[in-house]
Amino acid sequence: MMQVHIPLKEGRTLFGRDTNAYQEGRPDYPLRIFALLEQHCAPEVHRRAFEIGPGTGQATEHLLDMGYQVSAIEPDHSLAIKLKERLNRYSQDSFTILNSTFEDAKLQTGYFDLGIAATSFHWIEPVKGLKRIFQLLRPGGWYAMWWTVFGDPNNMDAFMQRTGQLFAPLSASPSHKAGHRYPYPLQKRERTNDLTSVGFTEIISDEFRWESVMDARQTRQLVSTFSPVARLSDIERASFLNEIERIVNNDFGGTVKRNFVTAIYLARKP
């Protein structure tokens, strides 16, 4: 049976179905990601950044802590509300939340010093999206896109091997159109070519491999945020997540060690 691919438009509305699970289930990004941003893209005179698809703000907080003024573009209404709640401790002057798709967001051309997309850019048509990003940046501005792949295909953990057959019949995110062994973020040549095709230079790419020990509840929450699971019916989703939780408890004694990889691409507008 041919696998169904989740349409881009639909995917942008899936993650707000359970904002609490998304906020609690998605782990933070490795600090090395933000050290790389500090090294290459730390604010100079200007501190203007935009973020595509911030979700519940895992990356947004880091940008604000770096001193950026952030325009956060979140298409899902529920996530936009959750994001505002999370950022309440910051000055209201330091961020703006635009409840809009990136394509329709009202943003000033040539204005921004930095643009980022953290585990979100695969929901945008790549060439059109990168052309718009390029236009929004000032000369010398940087763009950074990164993803965490929740299951390192080059170092499959025991949980990933055990549950592979459960995920196989589900629909596919755009990040896994080529299969789970060759996910979008790890297609280094393709992602680099996309960036150079619209005029970006000084491209830097890196991969950070890391481990996370998760209990049954944490595993369930994380899996519930995966788009192929989120788009299931309520009954199907509950059954699927119950099985995930059962496997962690019964087959792994209540905790699993997961192997993740976070891939980042940095590029500069000349």
C-alpha cells in the first residue's frame, strides 16, 4: 500500500491539538545549537530576528535570552496562545507573535538580522520559502534552520527497533518522505543545494548526536506530538499511545534510552 504524505497545509494545524503535550513532550534543543548561533550570529548593532513556526517556544526563549527582538510566526491559533503564555516573563517589547502562515505574514523586506526555523521548515515549500527568507534578511544577515530527528537512523535504539512496525502504516510527514532511514534534515547535499540556489553563502552544517532517557509518560507525550500520530482519530490515537506506553513499561521496564540527532544549517545573505 502506498504511504500517504501529510499535506503541508494540514500539517501546520496538527500540533495545536494538544498544546500541553507539545510543550511538555518536546525536549529542548542541544545547547550546542545556540552556542553555534552565538558564535556566528550573535546580535551586533541590530537585534531583529524572525522565527518560523515557534510552536510553544523552545527556541524562541533562547533567541530572547541572546538579546534578539523576535517576530514569531505561528500559524496555529492554539499554539500562538500557548506561546504567548510561555513568553509572559519577557518584556512585551521584545517579541511579537504573528498568528499567520509564513507565506502570508506581514514582514518588512531587508529588515532582519537573523531568521530561524526550528523543526518547522519541512512544512514550507523549500525554494519559495528560502527565497522569501533571503528577501527578509538584511545584507550580511543569517538564516539558521535545524531539526531534532527523534530516532537516529544511523544508530537505531532498541525502542525504535521495537516500535518500527507500529509507525510503518501511518502517514508520512514531509520530513520523512524518503523514509525514516533518510530524513529530510539529514539530506545534507539537498539542504545545502536549496540554500545555495537562492543565493545564500558561507553555509555551515553540523549534526549533534545525543541521548535521552524517558519514562513511559514522557515517551507517550513525545510520540503524541508526531504529525502522523496527531492526525489519527481520537480513538485511534489513544489506542496507539496506549500501546506505546505499554511497550515502554512491559518490554523496557518503564524507561527507554533514545538516540536523537539534531542537524543544523547556517547560511548568510551576502
